[in-house]
Amino acid sequence: MNSTLIEKHVTPISSNWPTWFAAEQKTALTDYEQSPTPTRRHESWRFANLKPLDLSAFVDAQPVSSEGRLINASSGLGEFSAKMVFGNNALLHRSAQSLPDGVIFESLESAAANHAELFRKYFMARPTDLGSSKFTALHKARVSTGVFLYVPANTTVTLPIEIFHWAEGNNASIFPHTLLICGENSSVTVMDYFKSADKLTALACGVNDLHLEKGSRLTYIAVQDWSSTTTAFHINSTNVDANAKCTALIANFGGGFVRGESLSRLIGEGSRSEMYSINPVEGTREIDQRTLQDHIAPHATSDLLYLNALDDRSRTIFAGLIKVEPGAQGTDAYQKVRNLILSDDADPNSMPGLEILNDEVRCSHGATNGPVSEDELFYMQARGIDRDKARRLVVNGFFNSLLERIEDAAVRTHLSGLLAKRLSVD
Amino acid sequence: METKPDLNIDRSIGDFHYDVDYEFDAGIGLSERTVDYIADVKKDPDWIRDFRKDALRKFESMPMPTHWASHDLDNIIFENIRYYLSQGTQPKRSWDDVPEDVKRTFERLGIPEQERKFLAGVEAQFDSEAAYSNIKAAVGDQGVIFVGSTEGLQKHPEIFRKWFGKVIPTGDNKFSALNSAVFSGGSFIYIPPGVKVKHPLQAYFRINAENFGQFERTLIIADEGSEVMYMEGCTAPKFETSTLHSAVVELVALKGAKIQYVTVQNWSANVFNLVTKRGIAHEEAEIKWIDCNIGSRLTMKYPGVIMKGRKARGEVVSIALASDGQHQDTGAKMIHAADDTTSNIVSKSISIGSGRSTYRGLVQVGRHLKGCKNNTECDALLINTESRTDTYPAITVRGKENACQHEASVSKISAEQIFYMQQRGISEGAAMSLAVNGFVNDLVQQFPMEYSVELKRLIDLEMEGSVG
């Protein structure tokens, strides 16, 4: 299968890459070809729809038709410290308004050349396998550019950094990559946008790796808004060292089939990882999310909250696991998935799991399914809001309850605006 | 039964042994010959013989479910297992061979002298014919059928055949296939319409020792508007020589019927206990599984209810206690297949020492159903640092007029609680026992009284030596 994706590009597109990387890509391609295609017998693919895993229709992405149009359309927050725009696996634009000294904000390939040691230490260096190792190998084999951000110790980047990844053209395949390294006691906020330039079907196979060293703070927001027929894999790995805090929010506004895997490893004492996701789904769209909160160090905290609102014939799968390793005493871990059911044909699947190998823990998880409250709808209808809008307002409120957990007010307001637009309640 | 128990065995003989009497021993290992042998000895009708052979083929073709279950399953060597032993050939041993700790447990639990010998395997059967006859006579007048599965299929084929293997198909899982190939023992119960059986029916009182067999098969049918409570097992550790137990239990509750199925099991630490239990609840019927699992090396048991009729109700109440080296992998399955069906799962587990307890759950509500509700609560208590607990629920609730909630928590006994009790002169061990008993108390209350008393004593016993 996937002949088109395999035959071309055993060498990276960009000649800027160092030669050793070509060898790694070749190995990754072999890994991809030789790994078996997942079946539902694998626990990590239970309930999954396997049809989208046939990638044979996808082809190489061509250079985008108009760089200017995409760059101009890449606007997020009013104020930001730096920005990168990618279109079909090429860096289209990079600007840095107010980055503190020492911050490295470069394309992946130039970081591989200019900061080889850092690059090799962090680039896809951690295991991420929550089922998609085959697609992680595909990503590694085909990645040609991406973001490399290094914030040195004791450095605060005040305004958010914004990154845009565009897909354009029928059956184009793109491989977005975001690598963030937060040095000790540093602080940064990153907005990662994934967008389609048209309504055509694309393949996105993305990896983002977040590394938080001691005492650092990272807010990472991914706003995924691919076309409604795009197949997307988003594989995330987060490593949080002592007393560091990561807040990660994934908003899945688009995509036809989205497989998301998020692995948070709490490797230092007193670390904290917040994992949030909001997923409005309708039509026949499908969001398949697998998560792992891996407590390795003692006295760490993790808090996961995933919200799904399902309409029409949409599907969601949430399979989460809290794993408390033997040495992780004093763990405080939470995990919750809430499904708001808007249609009789919607298909929500929840598998919230726990594996506790230590007795000094506080752990709980929960999963709820429920409809929109008739009382709430009646209240709004009595005030002249039609039933359909009332329902969308309830969904908006449901998701906003999570957005309140984002500390940065500008980011929060911006997300709330994007959400309102997505739900047509603005 | 065909065989007469041999009561004249010389109990002074030490080591247990198998009588080399091939009429009643299927030998070791599993093949079509074994299945034919069992069918011959039990004088099975042809359809049962075919059913067994079909099951054997399924068993052989199905892989071990180790892609999700414990890899300890790979340590079961099917070739080394004896699949059928009739009563006359049960292993014999003398009271002196029974390990001291088992005797001590009997003492502490207050098990009557006569029952101790039976439980320890010293006597081939428990002399409770009188008690059994009384119950049988009492319910027999109401038209209740309460017999062994072999007698059931031979004497009541019109009811038996209609439901046998329908709730749990042969190929449901590898171990239900195994049971279907070699089953013997277990109960067949039929409650006629409108009959409410006052006394719980107890497998314990059935004189057929096969009931505690390795591959028992139980089928209970409660006809319209009837009610029955069935109890199996007991709190005393059953001293076992066979290491694989794989039972299949099927319940059918017709319109408006109620079945409660109570299990209290305390297996010895070498036993693999792999059980498939499921019930079908028709309109307004109710099936409740009350399950307590203690002991064994690995228990895998997920009682289920298929709510097939409107307003049917399913419930699972379960307590699992995993001590050193033990793995209790238990849970529940609730399949909602009609409107206004409700289900409730309450599971509490305690892991002691290196014990591991696992909850696995499945909740499904089909499309286009209305008014279905599920509530699931799982609480785990960890006693020692190396204790382990896992929770793996899978929830698929479709339809916008249905609701479900799942909650789980993991905790340990708080040091404050223990300190408080120690201050009042209670030893640390006793304080731990009290705390654990408090943790499961609301569930223990749902067990029949004599069981709940013994359960409390048993928890005390298991908690001993877990402190310090």
C-alpha cells in the first residue's frame, strides 16, 4: 500500500538538511513499510475505523499556488512575538518581532545544521507509541521542514508565538512538525494552527514534541481546522521535568478522520501536565484520541479533560490511561471525558483507564454521556431564541467551561472567538 | 448420577491418588477422544456430543486473548490437564494432608466439622442430603426444577435445549469454548411462571460433588413473573488440586422475572479461575449478579446482562480481594438493547501486598434507544506500596436520550484513620481490618446474612500480616 508516498523522496526535499538525516529517513521509511497495518485486535485500535489507514490515494504536495494569499490569511492573535507560516511542506514566511536574546526560532532543517547537538538530543527522541508507530515512522521518513523553538533558561517570551501549517490541493500529503524545548525556568506560549487552503481532501501526518526542563512553563494550543474530508494523524509527546508546568489544549474543529495521540511523561518531581481537548463533531466526521498520563516521578500532577459534542452520524473514541509507576508516590492524577450527545446516530466511545502501581496516590477518572438539557433549551426558546441556535449556544457554553482554564486572557478570548465562529454563534 | 460415591475409601492412606479406573477418568490432555469419552460416560444425546465437538474445534482455533488479558494465561498447559473425573475417582487425601493454614482458616471462619472435611477434599461429598432433600421437596411442590446440568439436559430437553448455549455462544471466548467441549456438573434450574422461591437455592447443598467441578455449566431460567436467588461457593478456601476452572453460567429472566445470582469464591492460590457469566433480561425483568472473588492465581470474570426487553434492569455488585501474587481481573458487561433499560455497576477492589486487581467494564447502548441509563462506580483500595490496581472501562452510549456516568477512584487507607483507632487501643492490624471492612461494608450488606458474616471474618484473616 501507499505506493505513491513510498516511492519518492528517499532523500529529503530540502538540500539544506545535513547528510546524516538522509540515512535516518531511509531507516524510518523501512520501518514504515515493514510495520504491520494496525488491526482492531490491538487494544490501541479498539473501536477504531481502519478504512482511513489506507493511504494509497495520497500524493506528494505540490508547491502552493499563491504564497501571498496563505501568508495574508495566517492571522491569529493581534499581538504575537514571532510567526512562521508553512504551506505544503515548505516554509513560506518567518517573522520575529520581539524574541528575547538566545531564543532559537528556526526551521527544523536549519536547526539540524546550526544546532545539531540540541536537534539530535530532542528530535523524535522519545517513544510516542500509543498505537501509531507506523505513522510516526512515515512522518519521520517524509518530514521536510517544521518548527524548532528553543527558549533558553530563565527566559520569558511574553507574547505568544504563532505557527500556521497549510494544506492545499487534492490528495496532497503534508507532514507538519513542531519541536519545542523550554529551558529551565523559561516561559512561553505557542499557538499551532492547522488549516486547509481549500475544501479538498488532504493527508496530514504531524508530530509535535514538547520538552519542559525544570521549572519551565509552556502553554501549547493546537487549533486543528483541516477540511472536513482530510485524514489527519497528530502525534504528540510531552516531557515535563521537575516543577515545570505544561498546559496543552487541542481543539479539533476540522478533519474527516483525525487520530490524535497525546503522551505526557511526568519525569520530574512536582511536575504538572494539563491535557485539554475540545471536539465539536458533526456529519460523518470521526475523532479518535488516545492519551497516556505516565507518572514516573513522585509528587507530580496531571489533569486531563476532553470534551466532545457529537451531532449527526459523527464518531468519537477516547481511550485514556493514567499510569502510575512504582516510584511515583504522591501522584495526583485526574482524567475525565464528557460526551454531549446531539443526535441519535452519534457514536461516542469512551475508555478511561487506570494502571496504578503505587499506593501513595490520589487518582480518579470519569466518563459521562448525556443530552442537552431540555430545560436549558426551553429557557432560551421562551426568550425568543430558536431551538437550533439555543442548542448551539449550549454547546458553546459546554466548551467555554474548559477554555476558562487557559490563564492568558488574550489567548482565551481569541480561542473563545474561534469557537463561536466555528459554532456559528458569533 | 451414574456413579455411586465410594464412601469406603481408606482415609488413612496419605498422598492423594487417582484410581486407575478408566471408566470414569478421561485421562490427561484434550482431544476429540476426550470429548467422546465424556459424552460416552455421561450418555449424552447426539446433539450434545456434536455441540461438544464443535466447541472443541472452536477452542482449538481461537487464540489466547493475551492481546488484552494477562500473559499469565500462557502458563496454562492444556495438555497437562485432566478434563473429566467422575465422583468415584476424585483425588483422595487424609485430614492430616490438609495444610495447617487451611485448617486454621476453617477454624477461624467457624466452618462446621463435617463441612471442613468436604471442603478440604478429604471426603468426596458433603453429607447434607437431608438439607438438600428438604429444599428440593419444598420447591418441587411449586414445580421448580433444581437438578444437575446432566440430569437437566436428559430429563427436560424441551426447556434445556431452547436456552442452552443461547446466552453465551460457544465461540464467545476461548474458555467458553473449552467449557462447552468438556462441561460436566453445574445446575439446571427452571422456575415456573409466577413462582417466587422463598429460600435461596444453594449449590452448596446439592449432594453432587461435581457441582464444584472444573468445568461446571449452569443454566437458570426464570419464567414470567417468577423470582429466585441462587448462591454458589462459600467463603472457606476450597483446597484444590486442579489448577484450571472454567465455568459457564447462563441466566434467562423472562418477562417480569427476577434472578439474583450470588457467588462467593475463595480459591487456593494455584488456581486459574476463568469464568463466563451472562444473563438475558426480557421485558421488565431484573438480573443481579453479586460477586465476591478472593484467592486464586488469576481470576477473569465479567458477569454481564443483556437487557433485551423494555424496562429491563441489570446490576453487578462485586468485591475483589487480591493478596500477594494474585490477580483479580474482574468487571461487568451491560448491553442495553431496549428502551428504558437501566443498569448499575458497583465494584470495589482491595489489593494487598503484591496483589493486583483489575476492573474491566463494557457498557453499550444501541442506536435509537430512549431512556437508557447506566451508572458505574469502581473504587480501588491499595494496602501496600507494591500493590497494584487497573481500571479499563469501555463505554459506547449512543442516542441522545440516554445517559451514563462512570466514576472510579483509587485510594489508600489514610494514616489518620489508623492513628485515630490506634489511639483508642486498637492494634494497627485490627485497625487496618476495620478500615477495609468499612470500605466494602455497603456492598457486604447486599450479601445473604451468613455470607456477610463469614466475609467479614475472611477479610480480617486476609489482612493479617499485611501491615509492617
